[in-house]
Amino acid sequence: MKRVAIGIDIGGTNTAIGVVDIEGNVLYERKPQMATPQKLENPHMTQAVSDAIMSKYVTDLTIEIKAAIEMVKQINPEIEVMGIGIGAPNANYYSGTIEKPANLPFVGVVNFASMIQNNFPEIKYVKLTNDANAAALGEMIYGGGKGMKNFAMMTIGTGLGSGLIVNGDLVYGADGFAGECGHVTVVPGGRICGCGGRGHLEAYCSATGIKRTVYELLAKYNDPESPLYKIPMSEMTSKIVFDAAEKGDPIAKEVFEITGEILGRTLADTVHYLSPEAIFLFGGAAAAGDYIFKPTKASMERYLMPVFRNKVKILPSELKESSAAILGASALIWKEIEKNK
Amino acid sequence: MKRVAIGIDIGGTNTAIGVVDIEGNVLYERKPQMATPQKLENPHMTQAVSDAIMSKYVTDLTIEIKAAIEMVKQINPEIEVMGIGIGAPNANYYSGTIEKPANLPFVGVVNFASMIQNNFPEIKYVKLTNDANAAALGEMIYGGGKGMKNFAMMTIGTGLGSGLIVNGDLVYGADGFAGECGHVTVVPGGRICGCGGRGHLEAYCSATGIKRTVYELLAKYNDPESPLYKIPMSEMTSKIVFDAAEKGDPIAKEVFEITGEILGRTLADTVHYLSPEAIFLFGGAAAAGDYIFKPTKASMERYLMPVFRNKVKILPSELKESSAAILGASALIWKEIEKNK
């Protein structure tokens, strides 16, 4: 028998579905991804409408999961499905619920894990958590965090998510929602964050944060020589800033310096809290390589108490970006099996 | 047989020694406390001098521990000593070492736990950790944290220490030194901290921080009506500020407002990291009651993401201040027994 885990990642646009073995080999991945139900234009969604959309989504997802299992069985009839791991926004590991997700057309608290579990009574584990927590577990089970008992994972995309590993397990906290480092205050009274708060890490150290810093610096220097000068905010990406930095643009370089300064200072705080062995950076912004890693590392060391200096590694995630979401979600299951040994 | 644990707290001035049962009853406490060896005036302490001082200290401490056990045996001959728990500055739980303590006359890394263990081969556990970590364990074993799996403890005295409980255990991190919340940056580029850093929590939210805020506000308002106006910084205490606030002094009240604002913002960050069930405040500054708890709670709620609001309690520690150090240190042993069950 070959043991496998199903990994599902519910994004705002698409739902990724895959089948993964304990070594992190993706045996099957649905392509193209399944569409996630979209929010209705009518802002006054009722419970009944939400329930109907959810019911259809769970039915569709169930069919897709069954199809995925069949696909893998065609290659290896001897597979045993150990569980279904799900990464989703506002997912609560303890209760298996998705709670008031901002970008999904569901109101209130949805008992998502048990709805899926009901359709797969033969599968032992159906577990869910948010995507950054799942990524941290993926790093621990398949990636650079293998063998580490204490590390942090920062997923830097449009926003900034985090997953914290302490004493070999994910930190879920009292309510299941721990690990929201994107929303710690790094500049008191600073930029408005997507969550409504001010000066949060995510407003500075994310693709969006990088973009905002670009225009702050363009406003400061008003330099028509910068290749960034002609690009509207609606079209700006981290990749464009990276390319400008590669061409020597001082504004683009300063953008990364500022981003790294703030990220490094915050990671120093993370170390003061948790003293991890390493901090992994994952996602698009982390792809800027030395432009982001160097100033981040330098800043972190500068802000650390002496006892913590030159101890904590800042590393790129070893999860392949394209399959990271599926890997992370499936890792939930291997972790669950380990816990229940 | 009545099971007991020895609790020892090594402070910069005195060493507290006591014997505690599993309910947190202090069966014996050495009074007056034993003197801790003091730093020599000669700043060029050699290893040999450090070793000699340490050797004498361990000998003296061993005698005191034996005496303490005898004292308790006189009342109840049936006691069984389960272990010796030690709270000390720069203590490493994993290695049992005290590493480069700033306020003790020891250089380098001292294998403190094994030196004590050698003198008590019949006692199973000799464990040490820093005083704030010990306090958090004390709160969990004997105090308000009983039954909680996730909480944080902030000990607010001359400095600010912290102990973090995650998944029912203390967070030690990769190197044994985790939980240094006093040194997270709360005001980038702000006040110089005792550790040499800038803008750290401890520089604002501690007895020393409160004192500094007093003089910042006295400088701002230059108000001769304030009862604080005539007191030099060398004589200012949190108690004096508290008394002034009680008499209605607006500067004293604002001091607590500012302290609570910064502490609450930082505790919101703590929640974003760890989502604890409660945060306990311990120590002299916490004794200011509503003056500190009210603005801290209000500020924390203001800075929390909606998902965390109105969930996390800020509570006064239930450990009696006079015996908290001994209780905390002894709690290390009960926790160790639980872990090894």
C-alpha cells in the first residue's frame, strides 16, 4: 500500500486539488484548477443563499476529490488515502470551520471539515487551517524545516501571512487563529492596512507594501530618470521593481532597502518572542533574492539582542511555488498522523 | 509521602530558597534570603576568580538546600523531594547553564544545574530557567493559568520579562532563550533600552519606563502644580506616580495612559503571534490596578484584528508577589514530572 494525502487549497479565485505522498511528490494535480465560487454582487447575502452556494461547492469538490483519487489509483491501485488537508482563509483548525471569510461568498461560520467528512466516511482525517499555517507545515514535512522543532514561515504575496512552529507543532493559539504576523504594528500610526488597522507589517512588507513604498519614494524624489516614473500604480508589480533594481535604479534599490529594514526589524521581534532556528520566506516578494534577503538579514541582526545574534537563519522556502499550496494542505494530514501515533 | 519541590530564585542581590508542595503551599522559606555573590570592583574578572566565587556559592547554596529540606522534615518526616527548580538571569533550560549574566560575578558559561545535581545525586530533577519563564510556569501550575494551554505572562518590574505558554508548555525556542518580549521594538528609533537597543517595550512599560515618561511629560507641560514636579528622577517610583494619580494629578494620569497605550499595542501584537487565552501582568507596575489595566485593555482591543477582539483577558497574576519567585522556580519541577509521565 502507498499512503497518500489529499491537499486542497481554497483561494479567492481558484481551488487547487492534488494528491501527495509522504515524500512530497505530487502524484496528481487538477489542471486547470477548479473555480472557487465568487461573491455575489448583491451585498445583502442571506444565510439561505450562502448555504445553497456552499452545498453546491461541497458537492463539486467531492466529485473532484473522488476523481483525483481515481486518477492516482489508475497508476497505482494500491494507494491508501490517509486524509484530506484543506488550506482556506479564516480556517479554524480546532473546529474545522471557515469563519466569515472576506473573499468568499459564505456568511457566518461554515462547518466545512464535517461537510467534507460526511462525504468521505472512509477517510480518517479531514483537517483544515489557513494557507500560511499550511505552508509552514509543508516546509516542516517536505521542505527546509525538516527536523526543525522551532521555526517561522512568512508567506509574502499580495498580503503577508505567517505560520509559527514551536516545540515541533504549529501554533494555533486558544482560538485556532494564531500566527497573524502580517498584522503586528511596525509603524505606529502608519499606513492603512487592508484589515482596517494602521502601520501593520503587511502594509509595508508584501507585494502591495512594496508598491506603496515605490510611490512614496517617487513622491519624495520626483526623479523622471527612474524607470518606475512612467508606470501607474495599477500596473506596478514587485517584478517591475526588481527589474529596475537590476538596471541600477536607485529608487528601486531603496524600495528593497526600506522593505528589508522593516521586515528585518519585525523578524528580530519574532526572534525575541520565539527564538526560532530559522525563518523561511516564501512567495513572490521573496523571489527578489538578495535584494530582499540581504537588507532583511542585516536589519534583523541590528535589532537583535546580543544573545540572539548570528544564530537565526533567514532562508528561502524550499517548497516549489507552483505546488506549495497543495503540499502545505496535504502536510496537515502527515502531521495529524504523527500526532496521533 | 508528601511530595515537595525546592524553588530557588537567584536575584542580583539575594537568593530566595523555599520548599513548595504541588498546591503551591510554601512549606518553608529561608528568611532573610541568602546573599547572592556580588560583582567585584575589578572589571577584569578572570575565569579562575569566577570559578572560585561560583564554587563557594554552590557550596553555600547546597548547605542551605539541605537545611531547608531538614526544616520541612522536622514538621513532616514523610516528605519526598522531587526536584530543585532554579530561576536565574540568562539561564538556559536546555543545557542547565547560566550564560554571561550581566549582574552576577560569573564569566562565560556556567554549568549550574549539573554543579547542583552533583551535590544531590538522590534528587531526580535539577532544572533552571529565567525568572519570567519560571513565573509563567508558576501561574500555570498554581495560579490563574491553571488549565490554560495558551497564555502569556508579563513581569513588569525594573525591566519587563515575559514567559509564553503555547500548547501547554513554555516556549524555550531553538536556543532556550525565547520569550524576550521586553526587547521587541515598539517605537522605532525611540528610547535607549538597558540592553543597548532602541525603542524597546521595556524602555516604556516598566517601572523605569514609567519614570522616564514622567519626566518626558514634566518637560512637556512644565507644570509646577504637579506633585511630581519637586521630585528628582533618582527618587521617583511607580508608587509615587500612582499616589499622584490618585490625587488627580493629570500628568500622573497621562503617564499611565501612555504606558497602557504602548503596552496594549504590544499585547495586541502578542495576540497576533500567539492568540493566547489570557495575558497575565505581574509585578510592581501591575499593582497600579485600573490605572494600568484599563488603558492597556482599551489599547489592545483597538489594535487587535476583528477576529481576536473581546476574546483575550488581561489579568493580574494570582501569584503572591512575596513568594512568586520561589513558586515559579518550584513549578519547573512539577512541569518536568508532568512531561516525563
